[in-house]
Amino acid sequence: MAVETPDLKNPPNFGFFFKLIDRRGILQHSRFSTPKEITGYSLDDNARALIVAVWSWFLYRDHRFLKSAGILLKFIQGQQTTQGDFHNYLFVSFKRRFLSRELAEDSFGETIWALGTVLAMDLPPSLKQSAREIWLLSFTQIQKFTSLRCQAYCLLGLVSFWKKYPRSEVKDLALSLANNLIRALKTETDGDWVWFEDGLVYANSLLPWALFETGRIFNLKKHSEAARKSFDFLLRITWVENCASPIGQRGWYKKGRARAFFDQQPIEAGYMVLTCLAAFEATKQAKYRRKAVDWFAWFFGANQAGLSLIDKDDGGCYDGLEPWKVNLNKGAESTVCYLMAYLELVRYGQGFLRAGG
């Protein structure tokens, strides 16, 4: 399915990204194109937005990204507990009172990913010092979390950190988490079902992505092979009607049952682009490079509904693909995951993406 995709020589439209960020952090939700302060801020959105901000600074050297990174990092620091983990949500009433805070494992992992990314990059000392303080306190908490996605997110952060600061305790922890993923894959694999769990739900490609990165950085053939086999399985399941088709959130896909096709979420397509690029870098197999293009095109109408999820006016990404329409709200997760895919395609320097192809 041929669609018009952007020329990656040009920066993406960051209008809505900046619109979502206020003096506290990035707001979770919007009503169409209007950010909703009343729904508050989540830790995972701020962590991923921090990655977008520093990747964008690296590529475009626009000081607005450094300002945003400072705001987002301050939000993360404000959510950290004295034990080193994090509260997940900050809701603010019209009187600006805290309404609710709760802990979530995935958000902890996403924060470790973001901190590892910041610490591995050439950024102003003030940002890196703040990130270092948060990292040192949170590092001691990583092993207590059992969620596979939390562990995969942590792996991405640990691997990024290790590339800049190759410390034995970081490598040992990374290998421990990676081995947990390997064991889960071995336990759940059954015939044609080559996966870490007995179902496909959300952020699926995160799991092989973390193994691709671990296997490549530490030169571990077993981990790279596990990543390849599981990711090839996921690619087969999510290629429908000659286009990318994320697992739908209306029922997901339980082993032995029919899969859900809608609603499809931008986080799935964004993470698939990132995983395809990691797979290409790890294996040098051209098929993964082509699939990165296919999955990026999902955002622009190469999907089962034939509809674009990108608002050309402000660069925001709509919140989901339904059978015959898109969800016209634009939240932080959707826009940030789209921008991650765009920026990584630019960073990898893949000149194979062109309009209409």
C-alpha cells in the first residue's frame, strides 16, 4: 500500500509536542487539539517525552528541546520517592492540589530507559547531574520489579548507560534481566507460538527489542537469536491485508483464540519501527529495514482503515485507529511514540524512506 510519507531531511512538526508541555511536564491527554490539564501528568509520558527532547536536541540543536528536557527531568525527579522508585501519576485540580499518586512497574522501567539515554548523551552538565542523582537512587530498585516490560525497559536504559560507562555492576544486572526474558520465552514457546507470554497485548515488540540491544552490545548469540525468532513471529502475526496491523486493544490476542484487530494504538507502530531498526542494526538483514518503512507508513494511512493518524497542522498523532475512523484526541503517548519513530529513522540515516514509496 503506497502512501505519502514525510521527507526525513526535514524535521518533524513539533508543534503539538511543545503545546502539551507546560511548566510542570507533559500533559497526558487532550480533547482533540486542546491539552487537558485536569487529567494531569503521568511518569511514563514524561520519561518518553524526555527521550524525544534529547534525541531532538542531538539532531537539530534547537534550544527549546533543552528547555523541555529540563522541565521533564524536573517532573521525574519530583516523582521519585526516598527509596528510589517513583510515583506514577500526578493529577492537579483547578486549585492545583495533588489528587492521586500510585506506583506502576512499566513507568519505573521507562524512567530508567530515559535516564540511561540522558546519561549516555553529550548534554549540558546540569541535565546530566540531575539525571545522575535520580539514576543512583533508582538503580538499587531495579531488581525488585518482575514485570517483563519493566525489565525490558530497564534493559534499554542499562545498555545505553553501559555504552558510555562500562561498569561491571551495570552489565551484570543487564544480563540478569535479559536472562529472565530468555527463560520466559523458553517457557511460553509452544510449536508455532514463539513468544514470551501466552498472549500478545501492548508494547509487544519491546521484549525482542531489548534482547536485540543486549545481544548486540554484549555480543551474545543466544540473546540475539531469541530476539530474532520472537520478533519474526510478531512480524508474521501483525502483517495483515498487506499492511502493518498492530494487535487491537479490544481483546488483544490470547494464544489459541482469535486476535483483535482494533483499536490499534500508535505506541505499537512506533515501537515496531524502533525494533525493526534495532533488528537491522543487529543482523544487517535488509528485511528489517524494509519493515521499518512499512511500520512507519502505518501512521500515514498504510493500515487496514486506510486513514492517516497524523495531524498535518501541528504534527500531533491521533490516539488510535478504529475500524472506520481515527480517535481524534491526541495524547502524549501517541504523539511521543510517533516522534520516536521519526527521529530514529533520521538518526539511523536510512535514505530508503521517500515520499510515495
